[in-house]
Amino acid sequence: MLKQVLKQKLNILRAEHLRKLPWLVHGFSTRVGGFSRVYGGGALNLGFTKDDSKAAVERNRGAFVRELIPLGGGRGKTSSQPWPLVTLRQIHSDIIHFADSEPAAQLAGDGLITATAGLLLAIQTADCLPIILVDVKHHAVGVFHAGWRGTVKRIVEKGAGEMRRHFGTQPRDLKAVIGPGIHGCCYEVGEEVRDRFHSQFAYADSLFREVEESDPVREKYPMLFLTARAPGHSILPKKIFLDLVEANRQQLLSVGVPAKSIEASPLCTNCDTALLFSYRAEKGRTGRMMGVVGIR
């Protein structure tokens, strides 16, 4: 399991079933152990947000990469320089880029794949899911940004397909990790989101749950809410919650990734804002975490 860490020190969450691969570098950041002040003292904001300073973010990124791969940690021809961090301008799409070197300019999209050693592929999140795929046979990796829009566009399914096209990856050789993100306990969505999923997935019903809203005034004074419509009372709308983790797990299963090879973090960003950034819980004024993968 991706375990919770001490809340003051810069620590990295790692998947148990990927720790055993000596050629692999991977991890998920938290919000603690950094140098940003705008999101609370010592925040490890890794995204160039409008509220934070560029200098603080660059300092945070440097500390994160050094913790992930200490100098001397091995990078092909040289181990004395930090690995380049390859990021994207994320647009909630199903666009996936193949990287065999550090791009000259930042690309737009929501997925990165490589079989080249010495690159750190990174996805930024603050509620959406960071998903890592690792081909243990061909030593190839991918990282993907899956919010509801990317999920309904099947980005993780397409990621597995792109890895097969570029590297010959077979689903049976994939290990998958779904990092910290907003869970079904907290991810309230609208009817239009449910409709989009129903248009794409036969199993969509299993991804949603409904909760009836409660109203203490209505419960105490029901006669105030009588209407001419049967059954005689106006009806409160139901809240709809999406299980984004299960949605992506189902996509991985559908392409043939073994269930035993899929690991998901139990951490919900909306539930634990002391440890994790949450765009929803913090009403948009928050930092960004990273899910990162690379090859030694």
C-alpha cells in the first residue's frame, strides 16, 4: 500500500509492488516538507501556480528530485547531475506524448511514456488521479493525469495501448499504481458527468452512488413543503458521487492488466488536506503534487 508519512518532513509515497524493481524510480509527493508559504508554512508546492513564487516552486522541485534520486543515484553516463523533470501543460485530454529526451518546449497533454533512462516523467495533481504504468519486461514506463474528463476519454486505456505500440508492452507485464486523489466518499459530480460515463461504459452504474440530501427544517416541519404534486411533497435533489479510482481500475482490468498488479492509494485528497493538496477542499487556492516515474 502507499503509506501515509510523517507530516513535517519531505517524504515520498511509494507503491509496495514497485519498490522491488531496482531499475525503477517512482513516487508521489505530498504537500509537506517544502518552502512555499502561500499554502501554509513549509508547503511542497510543485506547480507554477498564480499564488506562489517561481523561486519557491523551483526550490521545492529541486528538493523533491534530490529526495527521489540523491546525487549519485545513477543516470546512465553520469550520476552527478539531477535528472531532468519532464512535465506537461495539462489540459484534461487523452493526449499522450512519447519522450526519449527532454523536450525543448513544454508539451500540452495528459500522459507521458518512455523507455529512456535518466528522465523523470511527471504529472501534477490536486484531486485528479496520478497513474503510473510500468512494463516490467521491456523496462518502459508511463504516467497519466486522470480527472473525470480524462477518465471518460479512457486515457489510461489509451496509455496502455500507446505503450504497446511503442514498446511492445503486453498488459500481463504491466504493473499499475493509482496515486492519491479524490475518492468516491467526496467526489460529488453533476448529472451531466454521470450521463457522459453512461455513454461510454457498460459498468457505469457501479461507479456512482446517490445520497439523499437532508434538510432539518423540512424534517421538523414537513407541512411547509406540501405541493400539489404526488406524493404531495416537493422532492429534494440527490447528491451524486463518482468513484474515480474504481473507474480507472476498471479500465486497467478491461485492457488485461491483472487485478493483482493494480495498487491504489487509500489516501483521499479531500479528506486529508493536512497531508495533501485538494483543489476542491481548498476552493481552488492550492498547490500541486506530483506523480513521477523514471528508469535508472
